[in-house]
Amino acid sequence: MSISVKFGFQNIGVALEQRALARNASPQRLARLEYTLFRIKSLLQKKSPPFSSRADSARYLAANRLLDLGQTQAAFHVLQKLLKKKATSCEVCTTLGTLLLRSHKFDQALEQFHRALSLEASHTLALIGAAHCHAHTGDRSLWLQSLERLRPMMTAHDTLTVEEQLELARALLTAHEHESAKELLLQTTTQYPSDEKGWAELVTLYRNTGEYQEALNTLTLAKEATSLTPHLEWFQMLLEGDLAVYTKGKRPCIPSQTIPSGDPNIILHVLESSLPDQTSGYSYRSHHILCALAQMGYSTKAVTRPGFATKQTQQSPIQVDEIDYHRILSPGHYNYRCNPLDSYLQAYSEGIGELVTQDKPAIIHAHSNFKNGFAAYAVAKAFQIPFVYELRGLWEDTQVAVGAIEESSDRYQFFKAMENECLQQADAVITLSQTLKNDLIQRAIDPHKIWIVPNGVDLEQFPLLPKDTSLASSLGIAEEIVLGYIGSLSHYEGLELLLESFQDILEHCPNTKLLIIGSGPMESRLHELRNNLQLQEQIILPGRIPQDEVAQYSTLIDIMVLPRLPSRVCNLVSPLKPVEAMATGKALLMSDLPVLQELSGSGTYARHFAAGCTESLTFEAIHLIKDAHLRNELGSSAKDHIRKHLSWAKVCQTYKEVYSSLLTSQSKHQEQRAS
């Protein structure tokens, strides 16, 4: 066929793909479309190794294309066709493993890599792929074992192909081995200076770790070593968009306009994420707030950032418990990190502006982080309506706590400066605790405009229930005293410390069990540590459970433990789970971080131990296990305090005060201007 026919097929394929995405086609339909398109194109090209048939080659190319589009579920539908065939080739297994890895199907990816290694024990990409799976699942021990096998490759980098070096670097980055990844990629760009992929990965590394100047310097070197390809131009555009916001003061801008005065009870909430597409402390707090405000008579409107839960399609509002969550189309890539920040914020503010024109809210209320704040403030300023900014967490400090960036990085400093700007611009600031308010005052934020709305609890969702004996029996719990944790399994939660302490606790209190519920990057590590301690029967790890089952699982716990490690974010940001635990009358044992001491009334409603200290945790836990009267006393006082003062209906009354204050002030200002 002629070249013109070939490009005609490509243009038709792109048009069909865009139409399917715009219509929000199901994953199955997208999968069939992409496979069909590549099957047609396969008539014009050779088969893609290592697959022996054009049909399998088309499936491979279709899966890759769908992953590039962020359509993970659709890609997996295509992959399932390939997985049904029992591959006997090491190369095919490795290729399938890589696709599954990109699809975040880590267990299945690991199975393929292991199958490849059974056929060829020293296959480089299979070894790297298996290590990458361990890095993703947080299994630190297996990752370190894999790393030992990979170290010879890292030192003898000149024996690796570009593809092998890049895959190894990605695995190192996933495990936050930033320095090793950086060293490897520097070697790659030296060894293969004309290959753009090595430069692109190095620029990505610097951008993701917040080292913007190094990213710019690397791009300059890349231009000298290679012709500036569209891929590198794209990275330059991303960096320029980031720095336009961070260093040049570029902000979204909406033309000033006036809308008719609407209902003072209409409030537009601008959110990073929401139910039902993300279940997290952030989304649950948002939903509880919106529901409480609705019960108070407010007409609550909510919108999430561009690209959240929309991929590349515009969706109608998603309704949860009669709360509408509006979605905004992403200005480019569905992943907002893959768009220039300046144009992303502009599109974000324009999307909010359309909703303001339609719904005429009296106030715009943005919730962390500063990207939501900047977009919301631009609209509030243009429409001359009050702007509320709610600082719920310290996102830059969270990134430091999980090892994603360093406190000395450009990104850390930029994020902190941007948050400060949002706080300064806001007509009212809301935060979670007095501890966090004190920190904001030290950052020169006017204390008179800071309001505290702590985490609350839905009393209907956490009723006072008797122990669920049937559930206890299914988990192997009889008459033991149960220490428990419910929440995210992240490093900074201190769960390794808890397991190490539990071994010592059992020596003094053998009739004890430990129940840890949740999922996260530490899940595999906790399973591994439990096995190493040989405490499979005493430590119960059921994984993630549905939110509506949390109350039932809570009935099994006698002492709720929150062993958070000392870090800036943990010192200042209050978690949601301990409030829920206290509402059900559980004795609470927490590390002595400032914000947790504030939550406990300086020890009135909970016991504390020295943060990060195994011996202190062990001592306090044994004390509580042996003293039933103290447990009951702590649980009862905590329950009464939470149910009286910290229901969502109660804490959200502060929002009413904030909104009334702002609207009264605005009315007086308008009267003064009129006179």
C-alpha cells in the first residue's frame, strides 16, 4: 500500500480513538478499537518481536498505546488475550511482565518475570523487572535482595543496553534510590549521548525530585548531544510551565466580571480529589463536611481538579449521598503532572469560572493544595466574591516523609512559598488544629483570619457496638486482648516499630494479638516482618476493608495504637482515624507528637509513648494491657468527649461562622463603596 494510504489509516485511527475517549467508551470497547486499529496497521508493517503472529503483535502495540493514554483497565483487557496463551519464550514472558508492570498488576508481572527467569536465570530485563515489582509493593527485604543481584549490573553498566539501563533506573527510582538512579542515568547519557531516552529519564528524575535547575542544565546538555526531539521539547515545555509559576509569578487570570447576587447559602468547594474515585482521609473529610453543610441548609457544590477521574473525557457530575462532584476536563494529558503547570492552572480556573457563572456561589472555598487555591483565588478575585483556603496538610513535608524529595530541594521551597501565598491571599484560612495554627502564625499569617475545624466523626457510621464474635472467630481471635491499627500502611506511621515492640509485649502478655487493617506501601514489608518474627497466628493482617465494615472490625480492638514517627508533617497534621477510634470508646495509645497530644487533651483521653522508641511503646502497651480499669476509663472519657464535641455536625458549625463573617464583611464593604 502507498504511504498516503498508511497515513490515511493513522489519521482515521486517531479520529476514532479521540471520539471513543470523548464519549467515555467502556474499557472493553476501547480495547477492541485499539486492537482492531493495530491489526489493520499490522498489514503495513512487520511483526513486533518477540511475538510470532501479527495478531499478538497488534495486541502488544494496542496495550502499549492504551497505557500511554492512561487507560490501564482497557490495556489489561487486551493483555488478557496474550496472557491466555502459555508463553514458553523468555522474551515473551519478559515483555508481558513489563506491560503488566506498567498496568500496575504487580503480582501478575512478578509471575511473568519469574517464569522468564525459570527459562533463563540470568536474563537481565527479567531480573530488573522482578526487582521493580518488589520496589512497587514496598517489600523492602526482597527489594534489597534484588538490589544485591543488580549491583554487578550497576557497576558494569557498559555491558547493558540502553533499554536495560533505563529499566534499572526506573526500578531504583520507584524504591526512592535517587542517588543510585541518578548515577546510573549520568552513566547512560555519557555512554549513549545521542540517545534521547537517557536524557529524558534524567530530566524526569530531576523534575520529580524537585531539582529544577539540574533539570534545566541537563536539557541544555541534551540539546548539545542530540537533535532536540519532540519528546525533549515536551520536557522543556513542562519545566518552563513549572518555573513560570514557581519563579516568575505567573498566575491564572480570569477577566473581571459581575454576576447577579445569588443565594448566600451556595458555597463552591474546590477539591484535589473526592469519592467515589478515591477513598482517603482527604476525600472522606471532604464528603463529611459537604454532607454536614447540606444538613445545615447550605447548597454545597464541589469540583475536583482537571483530569481527576476523567482521563480525557468530560463527565457529568458524580453524585454520592446527594452531593454532586463536578469534574473538569484536563487541558492535555489526563495526568496533571504531564501538563505545563501554568496552562494547567489557567484551564483549572476557567473550568471553575464556568461553574461560578452557572451556580452563582456566594463564596469559593478551596481545600489543599496550592494548585486548587491558585485556581480558585483567580476566579474569586474576578467575580469579587470571598475566598476561603483550607490548609489540611503540609504536602511538601509529606513528600519529604515518604522519601520522594529532600527538604533542601527546589520543589520543597517552591511548594512552601506557594502555600504561603495562598494563605496570604485568603479572606479566611481554615486548618485542623491549634498546633497547625501556631505554625501558620510563625509563617506570618494573620492569626485573626485563621479558624480551626478539627477532624470529626460520623456518629451514625461509628455506633457503639458489642464485639462481633463471628468476625472475631473468623480472624482467629478468642479471648485475647487485641492491639489494633486501622489506616494507611505508610512508613511514617511507625508500623515496623509496632511489630518489633509486639514481640517484646508478648513475652510479658502472651494472651495478646495484634490486628493491623489497611493497605499501602508497607503492606508487603509487614507480612515479611511477621513471618521473620514467626508470629503468623498472633499478628493478623487482613488488608484493606470497605469503609462500611470499619466499625465492625473496631469492635475487636481493645487498644488502638497510633505509633507515628517524628517528622514535621506528623508533628503538625492531625489524622482522622484516632478520632473515629475514640468515638467508639477504645483506649488509645499514641506517640507523643505535638498534634496527637493536643488531640488527647495532653493525656486526658489517651496514653502516650516517646515517638520512635520501641522500649517506651512496649512499656506503655503492657501497662494498658494489664490495667483493664485504665483502659475502660480512657475509652469512656474519650467517647464522651468526641461524641459531645467532635461530631461532624458539631465541628462544621465553625464553617457557618466563617461564611457569615465573610458575607457580613463583604456587605459592609459594598455599602461603604456605594455611599
